[in-house]
Amino acid sequence: MSLLPSNHPQLAAMISRRRLLQAGGVGALTMALPGTVAAGVDSDRGLRGVAADKSCIFVLLCGGPSHLDTWDLKPEAPEDIRGPYRPIASAVPGMRISELNTRLSTLTQHFCLIRSMTHVGNISNHFDAMHHLLSGQAGAPADSPYLGAIMSRVRPSERNIANYVWLIRCVGDPVFCAPNIGSGGHLGAQYMPLFVGSADNHPALHTFRAPEELQPAVEPARLQDRRHLLTALSPTRLPGSDPNRATRDWDDLHRRAFELANGRGGRQVFELHREPAGVRDRYGMHPLGQNLLLARRLVEAGVGFVTVNGWTGSAPGQTGGGPPASSWDMHGSEMGMGNAFGNGSYGMGWCLPCLDQGLSALLVDLRERGLLERTLVVVMGEFGRTPRINQPNIMPGRQHWPSCWSAILAGAGIRGGAVYGESDRIGAYVKDRPVRVQDLAATIFHALDVAPETRLGRDGFTRPINTGQAMMELFG
């Protein structure tokens, strides 16, 4: 896609897109600018207080964790349903979660448990379930933008800060990846996220680097010379040109690109070595824990929407812990993933303590820094898992289950210490107060102060951002 306005073919003929980027000296920076980051950094404390008015950290537990083994245990159910874990008491009387959640159990007063998530229709594959969840719609059209892209559109940053960042893009088998995570859907590519990290470049590695988009291609003096060149070639300077939306976007894109490439603020956000060792250890030195720490740094720097891939990496003593998308897809031996209740890379004994460690550290960190009241934290998978355990006497696991699953919400006005909704006695179906993906999205928009009647689109065709009902009982 060209960065040049279509109503100026003469400019397109003068300079190609590749040469334009080369002239700018910022490499791929301009193409990724919707996900760029710039922030002031204090060498003693870390990031300066430039957080956005409202932000969201959406922790997507790709693969779909079992609600029956995490936040909606059924200790009275038959053995082939309840699994090996027992519920433990928490800081809130009567609010019980898995015994593997040793840290979160002390923080239940700060978050709400939803136990009645449900997909409309039998959406039992990762691809469609993620698409509907992330777009906040049931029966979402193929070109639907995702929540982060929508927030990027309705809440553009005024600080040259990223609007939308995705920490480790899901990769591997395409069944794991929602189709529009790399685009802005019908809103356009300018609302796609900046992808940060990979299986070989994640923040738990000492070699972790900021995205290439934030690496300057030339020294500052030459960069300024190239900026003058691009200014001269700007569409708004051509005879007879109109300062329409396309040309304004073009100029703004390059202005922000040069500001970012000419400073170190954007890269410093990603330099986790600036954090005290004790803080990093508290989050956990695994991909999920360090990405949650990075998410805190990003919202502290003013990023509006951060999606964190819930990938936990390989368990100790193992290699090849699956692609960065599938930690929670615990099928057991039916899919060659080992014991879902074991300590392997696809085992609840490894993955859930990682989440417990990182998420508890994030909630405490946000609260202590005064950020929790303006940062919404959402933690969930794209669906749940079957009540009945498959092959319980070999290497057990659970299959996909879209009819009922759980989620955690915290911050941004969410009332802590609450349980919303209820599943039936074996966790198969919703018994009380079902929550559809559009209702969850409406709640997210409400928490982030986005008007429910907001409509978005292109070329004069607009669509409502949401058709659900916000769970107003969660706010207090």
C-alpha cells in the first residue's frame, strides 16, 4: 500500500515508496508508525508519568485455558470432570480459585471474576473464536477491526506514543491466529499494531532488542537533511493540492517518524534492564512475566492498548514449548502435548504458576504506581475447555469448549472482589447472567470512556463499534 495520496499520481511517479523510506532514513519506521513509542525516561526511576488517561492491557491466553482448572473449579463434580486441583480460599470470603493461584488468591479484592462467558453459536476453532472475541462481535464480519485498532482510531495519542502494541504476535499453525491482528480491518492499515518480540527475541532473553522500526537508520544530522527533502516533496506543497485527510495523514506520519527516529525515548521503553532486578524477578523470568512487565512500561509511557500474548515459553528442562500462541491449548496426549495437568510446556503445572506470578506482579505494580485506576486489565482465552477429561488414564487433556468459560477484569473502575455470572454444576453451560463477546467489548469500551453510540467506518459507510450491553454492575 502506498503512503502517497492517490490524488497525486505525479508525486508517485517522482519517488517510489522504497526510495521515499530510504530518503527518510527511518527504514520501516513509517510503515509501523501506528505502533510507535516515544516516552521520556528517568534514569533513576524508569518512565516519567505520561500515562494516557485510560489504557487497556489485554492478556490473551491463546489456546483457551480450562476454566475448570483455573477460576471456576467444581470440587463436587465427578473425578473425570473436576480434575486434580482443589479450590483455595482467597482474600475475599467465598471467592475461591485454583490452588495453583497462590499469589492471585491474595489479590482477589482487586479484580472481578466472570464465570459466564459464552460464544453465540458453536465456535470451537481458535481462528473464529479469536476473531469474534477480539472484534467484540458475535458473527463478526471478515473485515472487522479489533478492539485495539478501534481504540487507536477513537483515542489517538497526542504524545507521539503508540496507540496499539501487540507483545509477541501469534505465529505457527495459522489455526491459532486471528485473521486481522496484522491489520486495522475496515478502518485501514494505519490502525494496525506494532508487533514486539518473537520466540527468539522476547524480553526474558538478555539479547532482547527494541523493534527494528525504532532503530535509527542514520545519524541525526543526516536525518534532518532528509527531513527537509521529504518536506519539499510533501503532497501539500504541490501546486493545486488540497490539505485533505490523506495528505494530512501523510505529513503527520513522517513528522512523527522523524521525531521518533531522532531520539532514544522510544527504544528506552523496551530496555527492561533499567528495571530493578527484584521487580523483574517478581514478574518471573519467563516470556509471559516479562511481557507483562513490558506492558506496564508501555501504558506508563502512554500506550493506549497493549495485547499480551499469554505464551509462557518452554518449561524448565524442555525445549520447543510450542509456537508463541499455544501454551494454553492443553489437549493432552490426543495432540501429543503431554499431560495437561503436568509440569511440561503444555501443562497447567507450568503455565498457571507463570500467569499467577506475572499477573499478580502486574496488579500490584499498577496499583502502587497509581495506574490501576486508569488501566483496564483483561485476562482470558478465546474459549474454555470441555468439562469431561479426555484419556484420563494416559496423558489427560481437555478439548475446546465455547459454551462457557471465565475471564478476569481489573482496574479502570472495575469493582474488585466480585464474581459475575455462574456456570452449571459441571461447568458446561452458563446458569446465570451469560456474557457474550459483544457484552464484554461494551464493558471494555465503557471502562475506557468510549461512548456506546460511536460509529466508525470509511468512505462514508459507518458501523456501530458495538452491539452489546455493558455489565454496569461491575463498576462501583
